[in-house]
Amino acid sequence: MTFQEHMAEAAQRVEGLSGAAVADSDGIIVEEYKKNPLIDMPLLVAEYGALWRVTDRSGVSSGTGATNELSVMTEEAILVIRRISQDYFLLFVIESEKSFGKGRFYARIIAEDLAEGFGL
């Protein structure tokens, strides 16, 4: 299943899922999905990708291990960031707090499927 097919399904099942992206560890978007055209995915990926890298390095250096998932709740959205591989991550933007659990679930499922597609 392609990223766009995954996102079409996830958007139907996760209320408030307004955007998603697959990005590399440098914050460059590889694939993007936007249900809400006002979302600035490159900016979100750049800013929260930096937070992802810091959190990941902190886990490794403290001995707790690499970060697999990071969730951030802001006033306007919930961001779920999930590791696909050492070099790629998936970012979900969810505008409804009641869909947080479903968003995390679909982020995990999609990230695992994409990792298999990457041959990992």
C-alpha cells in the first residue's frame, strides 16, 4: 500500500487528521498528505523534526535507547511522530484530542508498513 493510500484510509478513520508527512532525519519531506490546506507541513517537519532529533540523541546518550514515538499536544493540534527507520520518521497532525489514541495506533501501523516497504 502506498503512503497516499494509507493516508486516505487513516483520514477516514482518525477524526481530525489534517496532515501527515514522511521525512528524513534532516527534516526534508519525502511524502506529504494534507487534508487541511492551511497546514505548513515543511515548517512543522523542520521544527518538530529538530525536537525529534534532540529527543532521540537524549535517549541514546542516557542509555534508555532510541526514540520510537514522540507526541506533542499544542493549543491547536496534536503531533504524533513515529520512527520508520533510523533515517526516516512519520509525522501526523491531528486537530481533535479525542482521536489521539487512534492517531497513535495508525501512525504505528503505517510506520511499520512503510518500514517494510523500505526493505527494513
